Amino acid sequence: MTEPLQYALETEAFIASCHVDGTAGSTWARVPDGSGSSRHNLYHGSAGVVLFYLELHRATGEQQHLDAALAGGNELVAALVDGAESIAIYSGGPGYAFVLNELAKVSGDEAFRDTAARLVREMADMSDPLGSGIGWIEPIPFSDITGITGEREVLDLSIGAAGAGIGFLYAHRNALDPNALEWAKQTADRLIEMSVDGEGGPNWLMMADMPFPFDAPNFAHGASGVGYFLADLHRATGEQRYLDVAVAAAGYVEAHTTPSGGGHLVWHTEQQPELFYLGQCHGPPGTGRFMFLLYEITGDDRWLAWIHGNMRGLLATGAPEKRSKGLWNNHGQCCGDAGIGDYALFLHRATGNPAYLDVARRVAAVIVEASTITDGRRSWEQAEHRSRPDFVEHQTGYMQGAAGIGSFLLHLATVDSDLPSKIALPDVPFTS
């Protein structure tokens, strides 16, 4: 047994210790003591744990891991009888639809696929006709942090329309609804008219009528994420206008970079040009997805060269061993090391460059060193938010906890196999 696989199994032992019986199956407490609200979504909750168990089954072939995923899926179906709470890609309908449909592929249980299809239709039903397309008016995000309440049209990939559009593209490619591609186009048409002019090209704010300044070039909340959706829509439709806007958005990203070592890094925001996040949400593992998709579509080596330069910029900070402002005490998929490690493995497989495999191994060493192991259970005490470094938790979930870290360790253990364990999210251009 390889060491990364052993570490992933120890991670599973921690997650299993947080198991909670549900009304129809299994769920898992977000933190070991069960405090905080119970969540089911891909970001923090049981949907992400189900995804990890699917990957663990793929890596090991052991039925017990598929059984755990099925039990979690049954509870999701029951919990979602009244629909998803939002259209956010990781914490709402698109993430649920993705996990349930992937579970249906493995299990053959049509109940999972039927629920996924219903959630896609409900995403469309939740939209409003806006301008030349459709959009979503939702509560202002992050109000618990900012104190700003109300409703806005949400636009970005992480919580808004671009993420919903990616969900529609996943539904189209998996034949979950015959109208999914049309809904994706209507989403894109509205997003295009909601762009704002910026240096180098168009950008998108997190929401319409932003209540605070936050102009982000990166993946979760800015040009890279919306550009990714538009480029992916071009790939599905062949319509040049979507690719044209995506390439223009890449110009905005390129105009907001700073040299780092022999490469470059992208600013966190226009308001903080000296701050460089290194994780998936606002760093190279997210922005690089956009550039790799442009490379795949166009065949233009300039995008691949940009990716290599961006990774050189990341490594020039001393990462992953050295922590910086943009790589704090977080080892998860969204903001930390696991997202960097998975990205390095994707690049290794896509380019054949062994240097990226070395980066992934270095990331794994940092992750293991930072872990806590008690009675064979491996977990991580980490800060979800950079601005709250003293608020640390041992989380179970995928984007911010043990399931996502375990997913990376499985990916590393199986990267050279014919079927790597990784089940790529809908906003990932790399094939596993």
C-alpha cells in the first residue's frame, strides 16, 4: 500500500468517526463535536463526503466505501425533497446534481439521477428573465461577515450565475434535461451584458450593484470564473461570440499580474494588488483552469506558457513549505494545499512534466506534517478564512476539510493508474 493511500484511509477513519444516522441514510457532522448547523452541500457538507467515498471506492474497489456513498446519497435525496437552498455551484443545486449523478453512474440507481435532473429544472425555475437572458436574485452573500443584507443579482462562478451556467453544461453533457444547453446560453447572454470594462478587458463583479469595492480577476468571484464558463459554453455550442468574450476576459486577468520569480501571480483584487492567493478560489489552481481550457480550445501555446509562468510564480513564494498571506493555515481544496496538489497532478498528467508530480509530492508532505492523528484517525485543524486566523476547526467536508484533502491524497496514490481516483468537478477542464 502506498503512503498516500494509507493517509487517505486514515482520513476516512476520521470522517467515519463523525458519522450521523439520518432519516433515510447517512450524514456526517461538519466538525467532530457536532456543533454548528447541519449541512448537506458539496462545499461543507455530506455531498462532498459522498464524493470522497466514491473516489475511495474507485481507488480500492472495496464495497464498504460504495455502501457509505450510497447511504449518504439516500440521505441527500431525502433532504432535497423541497429543493436546494441556492444556485451556488458548490453549496447549491449544481453541486448536488453533480454528486448525485456521479453516484447514479456508479450504482445504477435511477433515484439519484432523477433527483439530479429535478434539481437542474429547479435551478431554471428559480431564475428571472433579466435583460437578454436569465439571472438569479438571491440574498447578498457573506452577510454574516460584512453585515450587509438585502438581495442582489449574483453573477460570479462561486455563488452566482456563472456557476449555475456550468451546472447547466454538466446537465447537458450528461443528458439530465433537454433544455439545459439553452438555459446555459440564456445565462451567458445575461452575463455578457453585465460585464464591466476594465484594464485589459471585461470583468464581472460578484453581484450587481456591489455594496463594497471588490474587483477580482480570479476564479471564484471574477473574470477567470466567468470567462471559464463562456469558453466552456463555446466548446458545447461552437458559437464564436462566447469564446471571443472569454479571450477578452483573459486580457483582464493578464493585465492584473505581478512578476514573481521567473513567473507571475495574479492580484487578489484591484483593491489589494499586493495580495496573492495561492489556492483554487483566487490563485493559480483556479485561474489556471481557465487558461488551460483556452489552450485546449485554441491550441495556442501562449496559454500553456502562461500556466507554466503562473506556477513558477507560485513556487517563487516558497510554497508549499513557506506560508504567505495568500497561503495561510488552510490545507483544503478551496483555499489551500489540496487544491494546489490536485492542480499539479492534473498538469503532470496533461503535460507529462515530472516537475509537477514533484510539486504534488511536496504538497503531500506539507499536508501530512500539518495533520493530527489520533487512534488512527487523521484530520486537520485549520482556518477557513484568512481574515479569521484564530478560528480553527477540524472539518469533514470537501472544499474546506478532510474529504477534499483525502481526495487529493487518493489522486496522488493513483495518478499513474489507468483510472485515477479523481472525479473532476464540473468546473475542471482536465480529464482524470
